[in-house]
Amino acid sequence: MAPAFKDKIPLNIAILTISDTRTLETDTSGDYLYEQAQVAGHQVLDRQICLDDIYMIRALVSDWIANKSIHVILTTGGTGFSGRDSTPEALMPLFDKQIEGFGELFRHISLDDIGTSTVQSRALAGLANNTVIFCLPGSTGACRTGWEGILSEQLDSTHRPCNFVSHTLAGSGDDQS
């Protein structure tokens, strides 16, 4: 029996794992985000793995941003300080608006788990063409922190006092409010 999502508006999500080493078989972070999105009643329309290359990341995410069917993009990986970590550099130029509070809150929540190492996280989020984009670190634990601490509520149309659902549906023709 499928769970009931009374008054909940399901979103269409794309998931991108940014890694030079992971495959679909070894992508535990992408698996986690995929499973949580489905449990929450959302539909995953696409899931891909991309090398940590600014232009490859930007091209793929740009296609998703232009697709009116995709409301949310979740990325995992490429947010650290290693030589090839380039998710912020790839995606910030695409944002119409940056969601500064996401990175701040993510690092605050992460402090309990990883201590001061949280300052090395460059987790970020933004809005582009009515698509909300959340960029999480590559570890499954970080994806769990982001999902359980922020995303599960902010992607829930019933969460009050506010959530991102109405922003993602603006202009998509899917506005059900």
C-alpha cells in the first residue's frame, strides 16, 4: 500500500553526483537522496553521475534548469577544497538568486556531527529559472544531514510557515496552490 500524501504536492527531482571515481553501483550518496525523495512522495525524473569538471557540470545542470518539468536539482559532491572540487564555481553563475541560509544552516547542523571541520564545506543553494538547486557534500552522512535537517521540510508543501515548493512551481504550469 502506497503512503498517503494528503495535500502534499509532489515535486520532480533530478539528482547529480559529481565525482571522478563513483559509478551508479558505488554511489551511496546518490542512492540515499534517490530513496529519500521517493519516500517523501517526489518523483526522480533523472539521475546522473558527472566528472568534477566545471563545464560538464554546468552544461548538465543548465539543461535541467531549462526543463520546466524539473522542479528541484540535488547535487552531491564537489563542494570541498580538493583540487578538483568545483561545484560552487560551476553552479553559482547559473543562480538567479542564491539561498545563503542553506549553506549557513547546513554548516551549523553539521557542527554536531563533524565539529569544526564543517568550515570546509562549501554547501550552497540557489534558484534558477524557478528550479531550486541544493548542492551537498559527497558523503552519505552529509547528504543525510542535509535531507533530514533541511530538505525534507523545505521540499514539503505542507511545511509551515514556508517552504520552497511554491517557488519551484511558479511559471511551470504545475502550480497547484
